[in-house]
Amino acid sequence: MYSAQFIANNAANRINRDLLSTRGREVLKMTVASSQGAYLEIVSFHLGDQEFCIDIMAIREIRGWAPVTPMPHTPDYVLGLINLRGAVIPVIDMACRLGMSMTEPSERSAIIVTDINGKLVGLLVEQVSDMMTIKSEELQPPPEIIPEEQRGFCRGIVALDKNMVCFLNLDTVIADELAQAA
């Protein structure tokens, strides 16, 4: 298992995302896809006994757990706000947002700060597991048995050696927060 700091440092060493514009990110994705075939870089994390992952290009940084400032009249999954170098961003308990029991923050917990369509949102996870590159054809569609609304949360399933990992669609998972920020 890797610490959140190790993953953050490794990701920062690969690409300095603060220097890339939105267009730069798209060019980078196309360059990686054309030079190496179609690959996805993902970061996986744990919520309860399950493992999930998101596209590394949506991650601005990974931070250790820090207390949040609660806000009244917000959904249960919105824990509150943090100050990220002068930017006030909401922090979402991903387990609660996905219908699981709320996360009890610990020293292993991390806040994954994401940049979705120019909006910063922090995602509280129990622990960041790994950063990996997968072939895009390894991403399988979510099973049809899952109701349509919940299936929208999942971009696909990644079958790894010992387990299945749900590749989350952050646009759908945090759609409410993006709409409120707009």
C-alpha cells in the first residue's frame, strides 16, 4: 500500500497539472493515446471493503485528512469546506455519496482534490491505494442489472488480479455540487 503523500508526489512528478491548461490536458491525453495505444491512468482508493478508481487527469492533488468547517443545510454527504491556498472548496464523503456508511476519518484517510469542469471538489476516501495505467479495453461496461440512475455513477469496471474496481464517473457523482457552484 502506498501513502497518500507518496501517490501525490508520484503524480506530481509525472505531470505538473498546475501548468497545464484544460486544452493542454486534452492534448496530453491525445498524445498518450496516439503514442502508446489507448491507455488510462487511474488512482484507486478504498471505501469500506470496496475499491474504486478515478481518472488521474481529474486530480489536482491528494492531501491527508484535515478537519472541515461544517455548513448548515447541506446534504449528509457534504462534510463541509476546506481552505486550499485561498480557495474554499467543498469536501464530500464519497462513501456516503455512494450510499455506504459515512467514513470515519483516520490518519490513513485522504482528501482527493479534483478539478471537474473548472470546479474544485474534495473527495474524502478511507485510503488511497495505488496509481496505475490500464489499457482502455480493460474497462468493461457496468452490468445492466444495476438501475440506470446508479449505473450513471460508474464509467466501467476494471478487473484486476484479485478484485473488481469501479471506475467512477465524477461528472455524475458530484453533479449536484457542480450545479450549485455554477
